[in-house]
Amino acid sequence: MAAVKFVLSIIATVVFAVVMKKLATVWNVFRSPVIAVHAPGPCIRLEGAEGGSEDLTALPDGRVFISSGVISSEKGKILLMDFLDNTHKIKELQLQSDQNMSDAHYHGLSVWQDNEKGGLTLAVIMHRSSGEDTVEMFKFDEKKQILIHSKTVRDPLFYELNDLVLVSENQFYVTCSLKWSLLELFLHLRFGEVLFYDGSRVRVAAGGHIFANGINISPDHRHVYVAELLEKDILVYERQGDNSLVLKQTKYVDSGVDNIEVDPKSGDLWVGAHPRIGTLIYFMHREGQGAPSPSQVLKIKTEKGMLRDVIEVFLDDGGEIPASSVATVFKNRMVIGSVTSNPLLCDIKYSK
Amino acid sequence: LTFITSGIDGPLFSPTMKEYHKKDNVRGRIMLFNLEKPADGVRELMIVGNQFSYEDFAPHGISVLEEKGKIFLFVVVHRAEEDTVEKFEFLEKTLELKHLKTYKGTLVHLLNDVAATGPETFYTTDYGYYRNHVLHFLEQIIGLYYGHVLYYDGRDFIRVSEPTYMANGITLSKDGRHVYVVSSAGKKFIVYKPEANNRLTKINEVELDTFPDNPTIDPVTGDVLLGCHPIGFKITKHLNDPSTEIAASQVLMLHMDKSGTNVTGVTELLSDDLELYGSSSATLYKKRMLVGTVCHKMMYCEVNTL
């Protein structure tokens, strides 16, 4: 009898410890730190992407492709901006496709430039109104400045896709933020996955994530970086010969990290982040209306592909730009994309 | 003109601090820096006056008062036996400080900072009860509210606030109508309103995610500049052993509204842990900022993006 009581009390203590740990983790996720704003130089708000600029990526020549319209009340668009254009105009790119793309909501995007043949491939995640998530591949027609649809990639493994990164003209890694339902997040279960499409088939490259969202690759293509929004960390994977991924480093950055851009020369990571995750969730629920969610841009220095120093380049209470999700830099100027509205263009004058 | 207190010490600090001071020959001093002529550097002001003792002079908080063309300095001093507030007159021609008066009181336990309101009156923060550094540390950790804001009304010290927790930095608002107090371990910025009898009523309390130290007022906007310690355990270790432990630095600017009672926004002017250790105070003058530390160096910056 006493033995049973003893065992029960041990079990009760363990259960209590586990519950407390989970509660502490949840508390950490929804912590609301004081936002002490700072910018690395003067900033101006751009126009032309009122529906949002959730993901963007820059070409070496200064042109930036932007995906717009993640929130359901906005129409999905792919936009183009040029750092070298002093008028900072953002124009919508026309899509040529035999499918109906009008009900689309675009999310993460990635661009691949073929240095030999000179073609430009753009892949973007599309959330269809039917509830299905697909990856749409386009070829960019430089002369006509339109995107010509080339392929739709579908797979039963595609669920709640967030971001992707092209590793060649027709191969990519893509993140699934959930496996089955939002319930996973409440129970803090690690079911998110990174999938690899090799041109014909999709398979799992890495698993066990809590809300994997942003994904990108080092300039030498040896390391893949995955942002886990709710864990507030960035994972560094080493790419294997068969395209599978092996976890090498978990870097906790204490902020709701979203999309990752990689500097092609230095290999530094530029990360758009949400300092207050609770505020972000509520802001998204209200479709970008009302009190804005604060914004943050982190620069993470790398050494041999591994993450080292984290530098906070920009922090805002949402007044200059709400809900920053991505940032990229071109010649000392930075453009910050927002989930719900127009991007911000800043001069980087004072930063490490 | 900026007045700086240097060489902090006292029974409050651990014995390793005394060793650290001995190595570089550090004494308690008051220095001067001119933000209009930064190239002149920092100069020591010699203190004259026969009632003044340099021996156990360990200055801490400071306040400046301009009255009838004269400049007075009120300084919190940790003497061996007790803490005092000492008043000096700044003699610009000879760059000397003439010691005028020493204020003592029975209610005085452990003073930190002072805010002058008149030639014979000032507010000061009595920020703890225990003068011994081990007991002071415990007082901080347990969270005992053993401090008070005191007011010297010309004759004696009186308690003018409710019991406080580690209230250290104190200053008057730009229009002189409010008293700003900072609770470092409490991570708060508190706004008080002085009543007719000099008692203070708390009207606002702002939580900051950092350990603030001393506030100064931007004379143009009325905003509050705070020297802060962003990482608590590091500053504690640093103060215990300054030669080997390093601490992070941060300067925040709290934007105040017209009434001087509400904080409308916070801007971070400096965040650093590699060059400057333990920033405790900062002052801003025409886009130039001087940042002081507890026992490290000072930093002079240009503020271009605000």
C-alpha cells in the first residue's frame, strides 16, 4: 500500500513538473517585452504593397520580388521593386497562366537565377481557397516583365506551407508549419516538417519543429537555416548528399523569428522578427487593424555556416511599420517587409 | 557644462572594489566636462574648504542648482560612518568647488542620488536600510521595501514618500512640477507629484525591461535619459569584481508628454556590452551625449538618429 502511494506521488511530481515546464514555455512565448525603438538611419515608407509584403528576396542587381496578400481580406499579388530606382516604385507583376489564380493568397517565395542559361525562376507558396497549399513555379520574362506559369507542385505532404528556398531551377526545400491542426501548437507538439522536392517527388528532409516558417540556404549551399517562430530560435542544418538534413545548431534568439534572407557575400542572416508573439497573433486575427504589432530586424553573423553574434538592427513599436516579417539589404540600404502592409526602406548608417 | 562624480565606494561595496581602486590610484573626485568643447576633455575640480575631508570622500549622486548667477552642487557622499549630502559652490574662474555645508540626519541610512529644489532644500533617495554590502544584497534579493524618498526642508530630513524598493536615481521634471524616481532593482520609472507639505504622491509607474540607474532631463524636450543595466546578474558581478567581470550598457530615452507625467514612447540610444561596462547615467546636449558608468570609463557619442 505504501509502495503504491510512493509510486503515485512520484508520478504526480513528474506530471506536475512537466506541466509547469510547459506553462513556463507558453509564458515565455507570450511575454510582452518593453519596446525601446531604434533605427540604423532614416527610413521611408514605400507605397504599392498595401496588401502586405510578407516575403521578399533580392537579386544581386538590386531588384526585389515581393509576395503580397497573405491575409485573407487582401488579393494575392507578386510585386517588383528596385533598390536602384530612386522613385522607389513598387509595381505589380502580371501572371500568365492557364489556371485561375485570382483567389490566390501568396506566402513565402524564392528566386533562382540560372547563371549559365540566364533564366529566372520564381517559386511561391499559394494558399488556395479550396484549402489546398501548392507551390507555383514561374519563369520571369524580362522583356515583357511578366511571370509565366510553368508548373504547379502538389503533394499530400503539403500542409500549412510557409516558406521555401530554391536550390536549383526545379528543386526546393519547403517548410510545413503544422502537420495536422492548430491544436499541435497549444499542446506544444513538434510536428512541423521541412520537405524536399527533387523535381519529381516530395519527401521529408527534417522533422520535429514547432511552427517552422522562414527557410533559406547559405551561399555555398551547405547549410539550411530554418526559423521556428514559436520556439524563438533558428536551426542550422547541414545538407547531406541525398538532400536530407542533419541538425547542427539551435540558436535561441528570444524573438518571434519569421523569414530569413542570406547575404550572398558574407553569408550573414537577415531576419524579420516579431518581438511580441501574443500581439502578433491578435493583430493577425484582426487582419492588421487596430493596435499594431511591433517590428524587429536581426542580423546574425555566421562563421563557417554556423550562427554567431546576433545584432538587433531595427526595433519599432509598430508605428513606423507593423509586424515585420522579412528584411534584405543591398548596398547599405535595407527594405523591411510587413505581413499586413507596405514595406519600409531604411539607410543603414549606424550598425555593426 | 557637465559635472561628474567619480570613484564611488563605501561600505556598500565589496572589498574587491577597494582593491580595484587601489590598483589605479582611484580617489573620490568631482570632475567637469564641457559638451560645447569636448576636446578639452575631463578635468578634476579641486575642492577647497576647511570643513571638508578628502579622506573618506566617496561621492555618488549629484544635482546642480543655478541660483542668482551662482552654481551650486549637491552631492551624495558615502562617508565611513554615515552618508551625507554635501553642498558646494562652483567657482568657474579657478575651476574649484568650495565646500559650503554638510547635511546629516538620523533618517539617513543609505543615500543614492539627490535633486536640488532650492539653495537649502532638496529631495534625496534613501535607497535601503543596510549599509553593509552583504545585507544590502539580501535586502535587494528578498525585495524589502526599506527605502524612502527624503526631503530636506532647510532644517532637517523628513520622509516624503511611502516605503520604496531600491529607489535610486532621482531628478525633477523639466518644469519642476514633478519628481521622477527610478527603482533600479524594481525595473521601474516612477512619477511623483509634490504636495503643499512637500509630501510626494505617486501618480504614474512605468515598467521598463531593464535595470535603470540615474535619470537626467533633456533641457529642450523634457524627455528623460536613463543610464541602464540591461543584464542584472552581470552588473551585480561587475560591481563585486570590476577587474574581471563585464556588464552590459544601455541608454534609454523616455519621451514624456506635455504634462510630464506620461511616457509616450521609448527610444534606445545605446546598447553595448563590448566597449562600455555598467552605464549608469547619460546626458544629452545638442546631439551630443555623454554616458557615465559606475566604475568603468565614460563614452562621448554623437546622436544622429532620434
